[in-house]
Amino acid sequence: MRKIGTTIGYNMTKYGTNTGVNLTYINNEIIFYSSLPYLKKKIKSSDDEFLWKVLTYLYEPHTLSEIQTKFNLPQNLALDIIHHLLQSQLIIENPTERTDDFFRLDRFVNSLPQLNYADYKKICSSTKVTILGLGTAGSYAIELLSKIGISNFVIIDYDIVEKKNLISQNYVTNDIGQYKVNCLLQKYPSLKITPIIHKVKNYNDLKQILDEHPTNYLLTNADDSSLIIETIGKIFTDFPHIKIIESGYNISEVQADLITKENAHYFKNQFENLKNSSLIMVILKD
């Protein structure tokens, strides 16, 4: 249980509304995270109108003693209110003094029902992601995933950076002529990245890498539909707990599918049907 209410707490700690949470007060009901309907929930208390006044007051951070004075509360009741608001992530300590890199992510995760950033952070620290293919989609994966707290990666590609890659991939002019895996390794020195320069020709190739470098998630960005189909068909026998994120894009859309042991058969059929269907391109000329 969080300890609050010490003399130091009265004079030093300030409590403020968690601005990562969307709160509204409609028809005498406090609604939590109302901007996402599927996450919307109501907050109930013995006095919702009073609770709303406290949350509104704490939009500007205040100490516990200031809260007591403002609402004429006895010490035990003020402590109890602050404790429950902290536990529910409706308020946070010293919100204007937070300087850690993931503060905004902290607020966002804590605003989601039944999630806690401390637990989320532990999961991220033990999660390893393997990225197969470092082209237009794969080259940006580390950038995006590191921003949500993941820091352990295995990256697989055999290509070098060419000038034509610069317009759409996560490389710069100085990277031209270097292996893509080495460019990304140099680009993110604070992360734990294992680079593998290798052309994965079939599932057995991939299996050897996964045996040596166990992973939680496999991002399949390889431009090889036969490899992807073969991998989905075999991988869950050898690695039943792995999860695959298959992503791609075209001019107007981006898609990403989470593939697990339970739904692998469905996606394998989908990819096989797509591969076997005919693609007709019509070119119009003047």
C-alpha cells in the first residue's frame, strides 16, 4: 500500500489530476476515458459532485495540506481520498516535476482500465522482438517500438542501403553502401540490438535463428510470401507461445495482423489464397 501523509508529504508532495485521463461530468456522473467508447466506464463514489470538485481543483497541483484547507477535511479523510485517487490513477504525484523519458507513456498506460504502468514496464523490459526484413515497414519498427518501452531486438536482413531506399526507409545518405542491420545498430546505441546479416530462404533458416535467439514477437516484413506462408504453417509447432505480427501497406492503406497458434490456420489460408489469386494490372497510356 502506498504510504502518504507524512510531514514531508504535507509540505513537499503535490497532487494533480492525471491529464492522460479524459474525465467528464455529465448528468451527475463522472465518466472515465469517454473519448474511447469501448473503454468508457463510470466512476462511482458516495458523493460524485464533491469528487468532481476535488478533481477539478487538482487540475492545478496542490499539497495535501492545501487540499485539507480547501475542502475543510479532517486529516484521515483527506489521506483516504488521496490514497484512493492515486490507486485509481486519477491523480499523480508531482505532475509538473516529472522528467523521465516515458512520462507521457506512463500517463497513457495508467489511464487505461485495469492496467498499471509499473507492470507494463516489467513486461516491456523482458520482451524481445525479432524483426525479419528492414525495408519500408521493418526499418521503422525499432523507432516505434522503442517509444513504447521495448528495448531488446533481434534484426535480420542481408541488404545494403541504396540511394533509392532513402525516400521511404529509415536511413540517411551516410548509410548508403552499409548493411541495413549495422545502420540501425548504430542509430539506436541505447537499445539492446542483435544484428544478423543473413538471407532467410526458408523456415528452417529462420528456425535456426530463433533457436539461438528466443523471442516473444516476430515481425515478418520480408518480401517473400512463400516464406511467410511456410513460417505460419510450421512455427507454432516449434514455438507455440511466439506471436507473429504480419504487416504491410499499399498506397492508401496499412494493415497489421497479430498471428498466434490459435488463429494461424486462418491466416495461412488467407495468405495462400492471396498468393494464388491472379493480379491484373491495367496501364493506361496516352
